[in-house]
Amino acid sequence: MVRRLMLCGVLAMAAGCGGLADESRDSSLTVNSAQDAGNGLVRFNVGLHTFVPFGGCSVLSMTAQATVNGKPADIRSRGGESKERMGYCEPIWFTGVAPADSETITFRVFDLGLDRVAEFQNVFEPLSIRIVSPEDGVLHPGQTLVVERSPATDTFAAGRDSPPRPELMSFFSGARLTQFVPNFAKDGNRLSFTVPTEVLAGEGFIAIEGYYDPGVTRCDFTQCRFTRLKSSGQVPVVFTAP
């Protein structure tokens, strides 16, 4: 059994070891970080995880390979049982770089004849919002404010905070900030908020932030995640008196 688990590896386990049609076992690819690597490149830290039955540890074979946008990646840990902490499994992770202006980021892993891909789009497109209603940007306390969030391919994610952090709309009037976390309505990438009564009259701006995943165009794993905290630019508005 131990030999079988070792041979199965992460990719085979993602397909269930019994063949590519067996998807009974959960697997995930998670981009842990994306950092400036200089020369217009971004370095990604990517983790793999697969549920292994009978308390075993996921493991990549010594012949496994990984790429980022077709370029070889560096497998930093192949998993398996921890040699330092009995009963613990070593994480599986690799690093690789891609141009910072890439529209699509593709992570590919090859192991034991199997090939798994996770592909994300609009990864580096900044978060922005535009006011849909009211069109003139004049906001009255208690009024419904509708904004459209871009890129439309981004999806809100709960992030790693506990309790989960919601999308947060900030209303600035002068030097005063009112952070507003209402039970807002959502229709795709359109969000509807109620303008709070606490905002002072005068010129100001609004902004939004939250945890988001970029669009996933391909995921051969049970789950593909690339969650990051993003903040929009400031949109000028005018607040009226109550």
C-alpha cells in the first residue's frame, strides 16, 4: 500500500489513481504569493495538495516537472512524510516566473504520465469601479449607490481571515473615512450599496476592497485558487446633506 501511494503521486491522486476518469479524490492548486522578481517578471509560489486515504502523504515523483507559462519551474518540495515532525506531511510547492504583463498565467504539472493545468486570466489587471447610478455622482444619505467592478472576470473570495472578510466599501468626505459593510445586493460584478447617513456633506470619493480570485479558464484540479487582497482606485463623488 505504501508503494502504491508513493507511485500514485499528486496528479494521479487528483484523478483517483484508478485512471483519469476517476475524480473521486479532492485536489487543489493554490497560488500562495506573486512577488516582483525584477526585469518585468513576477515570481509565483504555488502549492499542491491532494487528499490521500489511509493517512498517507501526497508526493511528487522524482521525475515530476512543473512550468509557468511554458517555462520550467523550480520544484522546491515534493511532499511525503516529514523527517523532522513525525505524523506530519511535507508541503508540495514550486516557484516560477512569468512576465508581469501576461494576460494569462498557466501553471502545468507533469507527473507519472499525467498532465494537470490551472490557468488564470487578467491576473494583473487592477481592481476598479465605476458608478452606474446615480450617473452624476451626487450621493444622498439613504440613497442606493450602484457600482460596477472590473475586471468582470474577478470573483469575490472570502480570503483567509477569520471570520471571512466581506467586500468593503469606503466613503471618504473631506478627511473623514466611513467604512461601510452593508448587506449589499450583488448582480454579477454590479454591487448596490446604501449611502450611509454618517457621511459628511461635501466633496469626497468612494473606493472598494476585498479578496478576489482572477478568472479561471482551466482547472484540472478540484479547486484552483489565486486569492489576493485588492483595492480599487478612488472615484470622486459629492455627498449632500441629510
